[in-house]
Amino acid sequence: MKVALFVTCLVDQLYPNIGTSVVKVLRRVGCEVLFDDRQTCCGQPAYNTGYRKEARKFAERFIEIFEDSDAEAIVSPSGSCVSMVKHFHELFPDSPEWRSRADAIADETHEFTSFLVNVLKIDDVGASFSGRVTWHDACHGLRELGLKDEPRKLLKNVRNAHYVELKDSEACCGFGGTFSVKYPEISVAIADKKVQNIQESGVDAVVACDASCLMQIGGRLSRLGSGVRTLHIAEILASQE
């Protein structure tokens, strides 16, 4: 299958290894991966803070760029950004044409683990990773996309890895985009509850599907001097230790 990579801002700017890991895994399972370097932000920060007019401009650009692709699917390593694409049609209440185009793009757009398990019907990608790992359910992936079993199936099939279910795995990490900037004290308090559960689980790494969650959790773990690693699931699945 021919796949277009929607890389997301955080991966592009801060965590490029996540992007290369996604490509490695998709190629390993037989996909041809296309990347259009014209892509920019999906507009979620503007949308979530009430700047709908500005978010619409981002959505229009996203739609136009990915309409140019001859890929059969658009895949992204972020449930949060994929969720935003699913909301694009809300930005065009007065334009049936744009709403239709937005819906067509949304139908083609998939979060990475959902694409592997639900579209390709693959839950073992031949990965191996030595250590105890746990899973953090990112809010958008879980609550808006319904992703819960997919990443767990993939992690449990990683050779040499021992999966540990995290206490309150569905609890927010406290990031919430601009929420963490506007309400830092609340954000940190939420993060510390998550980090406490991670440390008590005795794992070597906490895994998630969103770089934003990993940045939040990793920042608190680092400040507390913890040796627990934060890894995107694509990094685990690309590993062949």
C-alpha cells in the first residue's frame, strides 16, 4: 500500500527519530511511504484556543497538499493531530464543498497503530526490545479515536519486552497543549500523579502515541532524576535489539 506520512510539528521539529521509526516500520510491513515536505501544522493549537479563522487556513492548506498525493492512506504518529483532521469539517459550516473535501481527507487519515492493526490487520511487526514497558493512553487517541487495544496488541507482540499495565493509564498527563502554559501548576500536579504511577510500576520505559505526552512525562521524569525512558510506540516497533 502507498502511504503518505503526516509527520506533525513536534516530530518534525523536536523528535525526528519518531518520524524515521514510523517509516522503518511501514516499509518493513510492505508499504511505500511518501512524504510531502510542504506540509505544516494541522492547526490544532489555533483551533483549541478559539482562533477558528486561523485554524481554517491551516486546514485548507493541509487538505490541498494531501489531495495532491496519490497515496491510498495518510498515516500519522499522533492521535492528537489525527483527531484534529477528523474535526476539519467543523471549520467549514458555510461551505459544502470544503466540508466534503475535509471529510474525504479525514476518511483517509489514520493514527499509526490504528493503521497497522485495523487497516493492514497486522499486530506483530517483527520488533524486539529488551525491558519492561508500560503504556500511557493519550487523551485524544483514547477519547476521540477510541484507541485502546491496538497499541497494547502491538506491544505485547514485541519480542523480549515484558508488558506491564499502568495504574490509571487513562489519566491525563497534564499537557493539553496551551493548557500547560496557561496553568502550569495544575499541569505539573497532574503530571506528577502520572509519573508516580510510572515509577511505582517498575518499568524501564513508558510508551505513548503522542510526542506531546512524552515531552510532558519525560520532562517530569528527568527533573525527578528518574531513569525511566519515554518512547514513542513507533520507536519500540522499529527496534530489533
